[in-house]
Amino acid sequence: MKGIMGRLFIGSLILWIGASALAQETNALRFLCFNAGNECAVYEDLLARFSEENPEIGVVVDVVAEQEMTSTLLDLMEAGQAPDIARVAAPAAFREHYLDLRPLLTHTGSLSAGFQASFLDAMGADNDGTLPGFPDALGLVAPFINVSLFEQAGLAVPAEGASWDDWLVALEQVVAATDASFVLSVDNKDHRLVGPAMSLGAEYFDEDGRLTLPDVDGLGEFLQILHGLMEDGKTPADTLLGTGKSQEYFVRGETVMYICGSWKVEEVAAQVGDDFKWAIVANPAGPGGGTGVAQATALVALAGTEHPAAVANVFEYLMQADIYAEFSARTLTIPGHLAVAASPIEFDTDNEAIAAALNAFAREVPRLQDQAIALDLHPLAPVYYEASNMYLRGYFAGEYTLDKALAELRARLGGA
């Protein structure tokens, strides 16, 4: 089997190399793309329209599986057959291989002004100001709430800007007035606890830009809130111990709030159906404002291209607000483009709850703290997530004190 898979990979690589030779003969660009949904098909359509307007530039879209994107791109680079453009889920991983688009763009400001600097800085090599591309889709964390429970309780949903204290009071009032069992559910997993921690004042990066958790007070405060709720039976204990079942409590109508990401919107909509009304609300505020945390996929230009001017033309086309908005609408993804996020998007869905939820997530984009953008793009993000999953679970299980869990988490980052 191993030999067969090896021959299949070599065959695929030969096909790519042959296609690359054809691309050189026809002056076409090659775009290596991965799908989380239908993104590559939408790009193929948009770029076909681009080529109609720019017949001297053709773009061939090659699709690989999401889980194979990084290894495929590395293999192509090693073979000297890197694509001209790539869609990557870990943009910081390849930043030494990017083309700087600054001297090639007609309007450089359209890139630097259209996206938060933290996204662009994370993609540049050593923060040298390189502009290799842009985030084409975001995954954001924010609260899902059961609107029907608020209505049953006769209570208004707290407005944008409401603090965590305001929200906790409201959630407890809803539980007291209804059959709901829990005020909130959240998995002790990866980025889900980060936004609340940052909102409450946690600082993840030191003055030199290193991921060291110099101020853990906000994280500690949120962990204590969750621990208190767990002890009082107001949040399901199993989710904080790693079962990953917090969504189940929400879709069954057992919890008023569920903290998770935009990538769960369609799944929640399908599971809830017509059982109750639900919505996405702005992240509760604290001393650090109200921020979620962002994941980003990015469109990047590769330095080995033989057609840098043509690549720049493609990027300028795709960065146009109307084109970018169409991509977001058709792929049901959250825009990283500030102008697009600022206006309601006509998402391509007949489900009003999904459209409203995605637009609510989009409204969170300009509220993101810089560190809430930088964290997931940092090379040590996987180290942080793995360590936080382990030590925070230990805290909730009673294996560590809060101080011990946070000290171990910081030590793990320092030794990475």
C-alpha cells in the first residue's frame, strides 16, 4: 500500500509539473487552492471573469484536500515547481517564500487600508513590511444565544458593549425564569477561551512581540468565572474536562449561551431546525473591550513566479470590495476585508438565521484586538493550544491550582 501511495503521489507531481510547463507556454498562472467548502469553485468562476477582462492572463486553479495543502505546497517548492498563487491555512508558515506585492500593486493602499495591520504583519517575513497577500476568509469566535429562552423569560438580550458582569446576570435570570439548565457552555479547547480572556485584560504578547503571556490576570479571571459556574452546576462540567460536547447542550435547548466559532453556524442551524430561535451576539466586554479571536486563511503570492505583474493584477482584482464581498457571500465565510465587513452581506442562503449569524460575526471583525488576530497566526499557537488544553483541563479537574496551571502554561511557551 505504501508503494502504491508513493507512486500515486509521484504521478500527481508529474501531472502538476506537466501542467506547469503548459502554463509557461500559455502564459497562465497556477493557483494551488484548498476547499473548506466551495471556495475553489468560486475562485475559478471569479478568475474566469477576470481572464475575460484580461485575456493576456489565464489562471489555472488546482484543488488539493485541505489536510494535504501544506505538504503539497512544500513538496512543490522542493521540486522547484511552486505555484504562482496559493490559498493557505497557515500563512505564517511560508512567509519566507512570499512575493512582496508592494512595488507591483497600482494602489498599495488598497491592501494596507483594506485589512487590519495584524493580519498583514503576520504574513510578512520578520515583520519587514512585506505585503504578500490578504486574508480571504476568517473564522471568528463569539457567543451563540438561545433567543427563545430570553423571550420566554420576558428579558431583553443585552446590547452590544454589555460587560461580562451584565451578561452573567442576564443569563442567570433567564435560567431562573425558564426550564434551561445552564447559563453557558464552552469547550475547554484551543481558542474558545481566548477571546473572553483578552476582553478581560489578558495580554498574550510581550513588548518584543513574543508569545509569553506576560499578563494572565484576564485569563485567570475568566477561568475562575467558569470554575465557579461549574461548582454551582450552572455550566456542564464535562465540557471543561474535554468532552467537546458543549454544542450538544445548546442545540438541545439546555443552555442559554454557547461560545464557539463561525464555522459551526451551518451545523447549529441544521441541528436546531425550528426548535427555537437563536442568534450570534457581540462578544461581552471588559477592560480589553469585547473581542473574539480570529483564524484566517490567506491568498498569497509566491516569490518564484515568472509573472509577478500578472499575479499583482489578479490580487488587485480579488481585493476589490465588490468581488471580495461576492466571494464571502457565495462561500458563506466571514470577510477579513474591513469595508466588506462593515456592510451587510447578502449571503447565498435561504436560511435567514444563517445569514443573520454570519453578518453578526462579520460585525465583530473591526472589534478584534490586534493580539486576537496575531495569536492564531503565530508559529507557537499550536504549542499554546496544546498546553492550554492540558493544563486548564487539569485546573477544572482539581489536579492543579489556578496559579500552578497558569505557571505551567507560561513555562511551556517559554521552553518552546
